Amino acid sequence: MLLSQPKKPTFVLEDATVNALSLSGSNFLTSNVQVTVSTRNPNERIGIYYEKLDIYASYRNQQITIATQLPRSYQGHKDITIWSPFVYGNSVPMWPFLAASLGQDLNAGAVLVNIKIDGTLKWKVGSWISGKYRVNVNCPAFLNFARNAHGIADGVGIKYQFAQACSAEVALS
């Protein structure tokens, strides 16, 4: 029997709704964002088991929310799966230089946040199931805040539509 090489799933950041994103004290960040991410299995004969996936937000490579676990799931041939979890963090300590940079970005009204998904998956061909593979996904989300009546950038309660492709890496665990 000849097995074909599986194609990695594709991920798309569909949207993000910012419920909170603020600095307090000198370097503590509070954030609450609901994101919608879709994934598509491009394979015609290979299914995908998502064993364990964690989603979180980062700013300049520092994780700024706790990891939210996505539900374990099976994705059949050419299927699409959609998740809409909340990623959040209350008074998350940030490196002082990153807090200063984030403060400047917030004051300017534009912040680049990365939504990341890390975890494991398995391939399924017929009744055969592979060993675990690591999956790492990165979805850039450019949040452009409007200015309120006082001239302060305010992004709370705004839903951002992206429909932007994410980068994904899959490697043997």
C-alpha cells in the first residue's frame, strides 16, 4: 500500500473582538480578546486528530495571556473546523521595555498582537493512526484603535475582521 505525504492543515484568523487591553501600574497588562480561528484539512484521504491545542496571545514574542485549551477533535478529509475561544490575562507582568513599547503602541492607536496555537496532532489513514506531530501556528493580528472624544486610542468592544492566513509548522514530535 502506498501512503501519500500528508499536507499540513491551513489556519486562518477570521476575527478578534477586543473586550479589554490596558496597562496598569508600570508593567502589568490586562487583556480579554475573543478570537475566531478556522482550520482546513487539505488532504483527500488523510484525517487529522487534534490531540492537544493551546491558544494564546503574544506581543513581541512575550506571551500576554494564559493558554486556553481548544477541544480535542477529529477533522475529516477536506473538512473545516472553527474555534472561537477567549484568550485573556489579568495583571500579567511584562518586561519593562516591552510594557513601555506597548504603552507607546496603545497611545498611537495601533498594536500588533500574535495569536498563537501550539500543540499536537496525529494523521489518520484508513484505520492506521500516526504518532504525535508538533504543530505551531502564528496568526498576526494588527489592531488599529479609534480615538475617542478625548483623543485617547480606545479599542475596547471593537470587532476586527481579518480573514488572514496564518503560518503553520508541523514536525514529528
